[in-house]
Amino acid sequence: MSRDVRNVDKSILAEKAKMIRRDVVEQTDVCGSGHYGSAFSIAEILAVLYYQLMHVRPDAPTWEDRDRFTMGKGHAAIALYPVLADLGFFDRSWLDNYTRLNSPLGDHPDMRKVPGADFSSGSIGHNLSVSVGMALGAKRNGSPARAICLMGDGEMTEGQVWEAAVSAPNFGLDNLVGIVDINKAGSDGYTADIMDTRPLADKWQAFGWRVIPLADGHDLDQVSNALNDALNRPDGRPTVVLADTVAGKGVSFMEGYWQWHLGFLGPKDKERALAEIEKGLN
Amino acid sequence: MAANNVYAQGRDPNEIPADSTVKPDFDPKTWDMPLSLALSQQLTTGRTLCELAEQGRDDIVVCTADLGRPTQVQDFAERYPDRFFNFGIAERNMISAAAGLATTGTLPFISNYAFFLALMGCENIRNDICYTDLPVRMVGTHSGIAMGFYGTSHHSCEDIGVLRTIPNLTLMAPCDGTAIRSLIRSTIDHPHPLYFRAGRGREKQVYDQPFEARIGGSNVLRDGGDTTIFAVGIEVAFALDAAEQLSRDHGIEAAVVDCYSIRPLDTETVLARAGRHGHVFTAEEHNVTGGFASAVAETLALNGMATRLHPIGMPDAYSVLGPPTHLYQHYGLDGAGIAERVAQVLKNA
């Protein structure tokens, strides 16, 4: 079901992506370790989703017609928190206490603790199924809500993803959108070296999904077009956006390195990283 | 159990399900799947949910993984097809999707075999339903060794142990069809996850009328001054049989308590009963390690009770193969087995 698209200037989206990366660095500084690679690769996707396309109400986080966003790759929640705070779901000061004792904000999102987080995650491979349930429920309620599930390319090895992939077209869920953040980095190395799941487009297509390739997941025009197509031009099938992204995007010494999937920046390198982030993407 | 013999007794055409291919002129020993499933009369989930739907519960939806017929929710599927979701043999997807459904204001009931639900799906239940504290209902049928010769993959003697350590989850064990109906109805507005550990549906009937069930409750079904047997599931009927035999053959008066709420346990009743006897018994179709016996043992120990507990259940080993009735006898889980154990303990006490 299509919904209004907000007219947001590209420069604003670029600023939001910068904000995400900056806050990821700052939160990781509080915590002592963080998923830089996985968070930086989705900054533009999150900016477009939350500032341009999704319908949510920060003053009513459980509004029943809200679009739902779930994270199969829950370890990138550190990138979602700045967005939710910026939108007003909770106070920005929460970010300063990220992962500290009794903080609502952990490495993975908790729907019972974080206003605006639509589901809890951490066990990779579950949330596309959860989103199938959300999309079924929305259809049953006659709600315009869409269910959007962000997954990692490493997540494509989880069997449950493909159980969900089989079921969604069977249930006619054209209000379900999967996004695969293909940043090519995993915990043990490059995803293609650990367990190669390519070709992904063929697989999703064969499972009955509409596939929208997104050649550059950091080009705001491309991201916006692809996600807008996915959300607002349904064709009767569930849609998956295969987003080619770069792990660690925005900080030159991290870009493309699986080694920054999880890590920590010392004070000097933190300043270097922040300076690069401030410059923004070309 | 003996109900299996209806096959040999000739057929009443009125009792042949509409979708059966077997007609009255067939050999009385002939059966097809619908006829076999018609024996699971105690699986009342579908009928109960139809009743609730008729009474205006529009929020109820039913999920299964290609086991809607054997777990007896097919009637709901036929009456309310737009509220019935068959996920095929993909249990994890079903469990997680039920959690997603629950976030949209529906009340999902999952109806599936216990071993594929509680054991295979344990991690999904824990992360997607219980950690998120969503009002999902799970009805795990064919628990314990009820599947007999289908073998260990189809047995579920570990599910109580697994489920009773998961926060936010209430675990209840209906012992017959009336109990399933009573437990589902009594807890329908509970805003948290609930798991019903049910049998195969061929259990002997214990209750002749519905009762108001309580989370943390139990029913004292028979009183007796010599000892108490705390039982769950199919063992409730067997414990009642045992009490009858003990009274008749040994002059032992055993009380029987249906502990339909395993977690939380009715500790008040357990402690009050245990305080009267030197020896008490638990009976469960489950591994005696980590399950219902352990829950009762914890209660006794934590409250300083000196009562000796004798667990009756499956040994800490995989079951041998056999028809269920033979297995219950083999493991001393039927009325005679329980009576023998109780008599032996009390006579040596």
C-alpha cells in the first residue's frame, strides 16, 4: 500500500547520515566496542527510510498504523538509536549512556525498552519471519502499515530467512519489504569467503519476490528511488531491495575492511574518523 | 488407550468423518487418516477457538506448520479461513511470525506437535515471544512419549525442563479435552505468553465439566490421608486409577492433585499436602530430571520441607520403541505402575 513521501532536501538526508555515523562513533566511545562496519553501511538507508518514507509517530510509538522497521542485523542498532532520538522517540541523552548498566540501549534493540524499536533482535535470521507476521496482521486489520526488515548479507546463510522467503509470496504480502545490506563483511572475514550465498537476486526471484537492485547503497538518489519503488509501487509480491554497500563507509581506513565489523577507535583515530565523517561522502 | 479397539468393533456411519474415504462396508480394521485423527477427541483446541470466535473474539488467529489436522484445529481453519495461517513445515518461521502477528493486536494460537514446537522452536519461543513478552498462545500436543513407535524424534520428554526456565512464560498442562477448553478460556485475557502442554488427544477423560482454571492453580481430584500424588497431563488419569487400586488392594488412601499449572506451580497446595505426609509422589510423562518433579522438589527444599519426594516419570534416557499403551506400562507410568511404586515405598517406609 503506498503512502505519502515527504519532500526532504537531499542535503538534509546527507546531514542525517552524517549524524548517524558521528553518533555511532560517540556511542562506541562510551561502550568500548562497536559494530562500525555494519552501522556505517546502512546510514543512508536509515536516513531515507525514517526521514523520507516511513510513517511513524514519535509521540505515539505504538500507533497501530505505523510502518514497522525490524532489524535482522540487530547488531547495527547503534545506527538506529541516533535516528530514534533525533525524531523524538526518546531523549538524546540516552545515547550518552549507551550499553552502560541498566541502559535501555544495548548492542541489539529491545522493543520493550526502546520507544520506536518495533521488535527485539539479536538472533540473526528471525526478523524477516517476524515481519511476515506483522505484514499479515496489517493486512488483516486493513492497515496501510508496511513491514520493513533490514537484513545483512551474512544473514542470508540463516535457514529461517528462506522459510520466511517461501511464506511471504504464499501469503500475498505486497506490504512486506526486505532490504539486504550487502556490505560483504562478517565476523570471521568476507562473507563470500565464509559462506558464499550469491547469486542473491536469482534466489529471491526464484522464491517469488520482486527484486530491486540498489547498485550504490550510499548514493542518496539511488537509495531513495529504490526504497520508494519498494514501498510505494507494490506489484502484488513482497519486495526485496538488494543494496550494494560498503562496510565502514565514510571512514577511509575502515571502508571495505571486514576487520572493522567490530572494533574500537582510540582517541587519535576517533578524531580522524570524525573529521572524515564531517566532510561527508562525495 | 483401549479406544484404539473401536477399529475392531465395526463402525457407526455417524462417527465416520466427512473427509474419510473409509465407508461402513469397509473391513472394520481399515482406516485412513481422518478416521484415525477422529480418535483424538480430547484435542479440543479448534472447537474451543471456534466457540470463542463465535462469541466475538475477533482477535484470535491460528498458526500451524502442516499439522492443523493432527492437532485438531482444522475446524477453525474451515470456519475462519482468513484467520488461519498454515506455514508448511517451517516451525521457526511460524513461531517468529506469530510473534509479529501479536504486535498487530491479534491473539495468535500456535497449534503444533510439542517436539517441533517446544524443542525445535525453543530459541524462537525464547527470543521472539517471551523476551518480547507478547500474548502468544502455544498448544504443544503429542507431548511425552504419546507418539510411541514414531520414535525419539517425535517424543517430547524435555519440554517442561526447557520451558520452565524461560522468563515471562506460563506453562500449563491440560490433562484432557475439558481441561484444554477450561485452561484456554480461563486465561484468554492473560497479556503474556502461555504454553499449553497437551497430550495426543486419546487420553482418558478426567473432567466431566469445565472448570475455572487459575494461573498457579491446581485441582485436588481425590483426597486421601496416606500420601499425595501430584500429577500432570496424562498421568492425572493414571494417578486416579492408581489411587483406586491402592485403596482397593492395599488399603492405602492416596490423594491426587492435578497440577495443571506447572509454572507457576501451586506451591501453597503442594506445601500444604506435603506437610501431611512423610512421602509424596510426582507423576509426569517427562524426564524426571528437570521437569515437573524438579519443580516440586525445588518447592519442597526451598521451604524446608523434610518430606521425601518420589518422582515417577521417564528415566533420564531415550524411550524404547513401542505402542504408547505398552510404553506407559513398560515405564510404570500407568495406573498399575504408579500403584505398585506407591505401595512399595509406603510399605517400606
